[in-house]
Amino acid sequence: MANDQEVKYLVPGLERGLQLLLAFGEQHRDLTFAELHRLVDMPKATAYRVVQTLEYMGFLERNTRTNTFSLGMNVLRLGFEYIASLDVAQVGQPVIEQLRDTSQCSSHLAIRDGRDIIYIARVSAAGSRINQVSIGTRLPVHCTSLGRMLLTDVSRADFEQLFPQERLPGNTPGQLFEREALWQMVQQDKARGFVIGESFFRHGISSIVYPVYDRSGRVAAVVSILVPAEEIPQTDRERLQQEVRLAADKISGFLGHLSQAS
């Protein structure tokens, strides 16, 4: 709390604007101007000017059809500035828990570190018999569906620095061996905006992967679910894709990627 010496330097207009926003936020619904005015202790003309100012600055949005007001995106931006400073695992954990509940599939959050992916958050589906990875597990980025999605943010020059040899490392049966084949696959993944890997890394296990973007629009992480099937049933495919996409969009919003959050 400010002391008496500091109080004399308060800006009345700013105080009234914040007072109105705080009162608005407690209602959890759209309000008319008359309803807004009843919430605050200020003259009607002053309240009108405050509302106009907040609308002009994007802190309030007017619905011209109903002539009501709702909180604008700039209110969210203030929160995102703080939330974006948090670790992606912190903001992502509750989201992938919700994704697990809605999809009934184990879900994961992973980032890229050089030529590896690292699992930074995970939750298992009830009764899952899939051998789960643990937090901190590393896997080769070129061998997994998650890694392919993480590589979509890499330029050709950086890609060739990651894989300087034309032949990719490893000798696991079924994996990609040619650098150019991986690059072409990643470009297709980038254009599509997601990856569906059916028995790509492990036979009998499918995955759906969507990117998580940071405030600058770069791929910061990926969200995925594991589907215990060689191929994802067509009856479930669209619903599961939608659920993973919404989870990725939500985490992107928490990281400050406003176009996704909105």
C-alpha cells in the first residue's frame, strides 16, 4: 500500500479507469454503460469519458448489436506479458492434463535441444499400457513425429548444420536414413501445420502432434497425444486433432502468441 506522502501523486483519471476495469472484471459478463456506471463511484460524464478512453485503447470492446461492453484483448495482453515469462512446462502441464481427460490418450509436451527432443511434461491415460517416456527423456529429433514438428521452425542452413552428412545417424529398422527425405517430409509437415504419425516411431502406436508458438511466432514446443493403434480410426481422427490443436493454441496464448489466444 502507498503511504500518505505517495498518495498525493495519484493520477485521478488512471485511478478511475482501473477502478472501472476492476469492477467490470468481477461481473464475468458483458455490461451496458448504465450497468457499468452503477458499479463505480464517479459522475456519469466522467464514467462515460473513462469508458470511451478504455474502448479507444483496446481495454474494452463494444458490441454494437447489443450496445454492451466486454473486456478487450489489451487486458489479456497485460496478463500475457507476465505469463509469457513463465516456463512452458509450468503453463503447459494443466493444459495437457485437460487434453488427457478429453482425449482419453496419454499426452506430452516436448522441446528441441539440438538434434534431440526432450520431454518436459507428460500425463498418462487411465489404464494405459503404452510404455511411457519420463520427463527429461531424450530421443533423436529425426526419428519421431514430435521431432519432425519441432524441425518445421528450422531454416535450410540450420538444418544442414544439424545434419551435416547426407545420411542421417542411426540404424533403427524403419527409420529415415536420407537427410533430403527428412527435409522434404518436414516441409510437408510445416505446410500442413501438424503431424500424424502412424507407427512412425513405434509399430502399433500413433501420435497427433501440433506446434506451440511463443510470442515471436517461433515454435517453442509441441503437444502430442499417443493413440494405441497402428492407424487412428477415422471416426476419432477429426475429434482428436481438434482437441490437440486447441491445447496447443491455449499454451501458445499463455506464452504470448496473441493471434492464437484470440
